[in-house]
Amino acid sequence: MTNRRLEKVNVNIQRILGTLINMKNQGEVLSPIVSVTEVKISPDFAIAKIFVSIMGDENSVKLCLDSLKNNSKVFRKELSENIYLKKVPKLIFLLDDTLDKVEKMNKLFENLEIPQK
């Protein structure tokens, strides 16, 4: 497989799952905001790592991530109905904590004291 083909599949899975997750969350009153930030599919199309960013407090983030993991088979089935692949990959949902890391780095830089010459 070429990298271009993998990248196209990654983008399509990201788009489709983002839509499916938001449709699932519409009915829930206190659902956190969830966005699919990145998809990394293995070259053999067996596994897709789905990185999600979840806005909310720590407890709601954990509950939402657990819900995504528990419903991965449902999302896989719905994905198979919306994308043409010979083999629909197993979905592994992971929390994308990039924003948290950026925030920590910004705080470190703010507290950094640079001596004046």
C-alpha cells in the first residue's frame, strides 16, 4: 500500500467517525464535546488507532472514552456501511492529550525566568 492510499483512508475514517460520534452524542444531555483529531491505520488495514479529544471534566472524559471503547464494534459496523474496504479495521480509541501537553508547556514557559543582561 502506498502512503497516499493510507492517508486517504485515514482522512475518510476520521470524517465518518467524527460524524457518527457527534450523531450519537446529540441525544445525551450532558455529553462532552468529542472530536476525532487523528486516525492512524496499520498498513495491513487490520487496526485503526482513533485519537479523540474530549472536552469536559476528568470524570466525564473517562466515562466518554470508556463509552467509545465499549461501542467500538457498533462504530466498526457503521463504518463498514459508510466506507468501502475489503477489511474494516478494528477500532482502538485513544485519548489525544496534545492540548494538555501544550498547556503544561505554556505554563512552564510563563514561569521561566530569563536573566536580563
